[in-house]
Amino acid sequence: MTANIAKELAKGQRAISVAEFFEKNRHLLGFANQAQSLLTSVKEAVDNGLDACEEADVLPEILVQLKEVRKNRFKLIVEDNGPGIVKKQIAPIFGKFLYGSKFQSIGGKQGRGQQGIGISSVVLYAQLTTGKPTVVISKISPKDEAHKFKIHIDTKTNEPEIVNAETSDWMKDHGTRIEFELEAKYQESKQSVPEYIKQTAVINPHAKITYIGPDDKKLEFPRVTEKKPKKAKKIRPHPHGVELGILKRMLKGTTARSLKSFLTKEFDKVGSGTADDIIKKSELDPKILPRLLTGEQMETLLDAIQETKIMNPSTDCLSPIGAETLKNSVEAEYDIDFVHAITRPPTVYRGMPFQIEFAIGYGATIFFAPVSHRRYAKYI
């Protein structure tokens, strides 16, 4: 009896794609209700644009526009002046979950977004609520044609479906424009789209952001500074931030031919002397081929790493705003009597560098305390 039940159950068991999972669990990505879904969609698209501009080392110019199609249905348009996307990458970037350049095997740097999930989640939400494809226009230089794609996601396979692809007469020199039609609820509150845009402008003082609401009212947020933030660099992982599963993957994948060279090559702040200290504590052979370590030896190595004093990690992966610029940015967007900002020195938690920047202000009708978010290194 139980064998027959097991066989029947087996017929219905199958692996599902990540897109199909999020189709059934979109609340996990910030699409729990219509008001939240609109804010999440704007955030992911704006993050995408800001990231693109920072990667291209250009001062961001972001346009956000909301058009009401009918009650609780809107067209969201977000446009940036980033480097654009080459033709063959447009469909997978927007129509495939967990696809993009943000994925790194180990290590990290400061960044935005959800590591290849964010913008495709908006494409999926629009598809689920209106059935409309997402329209993407992208151009990589004044000499190249702009490419216009209409994209769906095949949730069964997690692959993009190209509804239409053609060239476009888009006059921008370079950048990307995204158009979504989605069900949403627009509201004026502390959690509204205009307030989110304003706070985004505050913590990105080098960006120029234009917002056009459903009533066609335009809000301009000019850049406060022409100085771009220091570009974050990828750093190697710090030993104190690595867990056993990650260490195992690193040992199996390294090209190092000895344990000592593995430690000095794959980790941040591990020189020859520090590697010798780790190996001495572990009592392992410094010449052993890393991938030949047993599970027990890996645990021994990790214990030795944790017991060894190692310098704090590099902070090149961080890109702080700076207290004075943050102060100027708050003053530019809020009519307040007093504001003070501070950038604390970088510090480390579990091997990950992070930095806190904080501004606080007060006035007759407003109390504002923005925290500069995303000022940390993401490790994947």
C-alpha cells in the first residue's frame, strides 16, 4: 500500500525553475500588495539605472514617470544615461532570474539591487498582473542603433520570451529605458513614490533625478555635487568572514598548488607570515594540494583561521558619500533649521567591511534622519 502511494507521489514531483517559484511567492520579493508592489517596482528600476551609471563612471541622470492607464493600473517608465546593454544581453537581463554581472564566486563590493533578481521580478509582476510584456530600449553609443525589445518570462523554464525585437529611433546617446504596465495603488504618504525618489536623491547627491507623477506634475532633484563617489572595487574575501561550506568550495576550485599559496592567493590580508601562523595552528602540511583536504582537515583549517589574528579587511569595496556632501544633500531637499552629518570610520563584522553614514536634522514641521543605506560590501 505505502509503495503504491510513494509511486503515485513520485509522478507529481518535479524540479521547478526559480521564476516559477517567485511566480507563486512574489511576496518574498516585495510584491505583497498593490501599494508595496509599485514602490518595489520603482526601487528596483531606479537601482538598476544608478548601478549602470556607476559601472560606466558617469554622473547619473534618471527619469521616473508614472502614467495612470485606468484605476489601479499604471505604466511605469524609468530611463537612465548608463552605458546601455548590448543587443544579445537585453532579453536575458530582463527575462531571466539570477542572470547578470553582479554574481561573483567569492568576494564583493558595495552595490545595489538583489543580485540578478530585482529587475526581472518587476518584469514578472507586470506580466502576472496585466499580461503585458515589458518594453526595453537600450543604446550603447551615439554611433549604434537603439534596440527595442518586448519581453515576457517563461516561468516554467526561467527563460526570456521575446515578443518583438526591432531597432528604434531613440535619440539618447546611450542608456536604457524600461516600460512596465502593472497593477498598483498610488498613494501620497511617507511610503509614497515621490518620497522614495526624494530620499534616493538625498543619498545619491551626484545624481540628477526627474519624477513625473500621474498628475503630470514634474519634480526635479538636481545633483548637489559634480564629484562622483569613489568607485568601489572588488576585494578578496577576508578569512574571518568565511564559513565551512564556502571554504570547501574555495579549496575545490582554487588553482593554487599548495595550502600556503591558497591562503595567500585567495584571501584578503593574508601574507606569508599570517599563512604560516594559520598552518602552524592547524598542523597541516603547507605543501598539500588544497583540493585533497578531507572534511576533517577543512574544519581544522577553519578553526585555525578563526584563532589567528588577522588584519582588518581592505575597505576599497566601500564608496562613502562623505559627511559634508551628505549634509549639503539633505539641506538641498528639506527645508529644515539645522542638519548635521557624520561618516564613521570603516569597521568589520564577521570579516565584512562596512561603514555607517548618518544625518539628522530638525525644523518647524519635519524631523528627518536618513541613513545612507547600501554603504557596505556584498559578499556572494
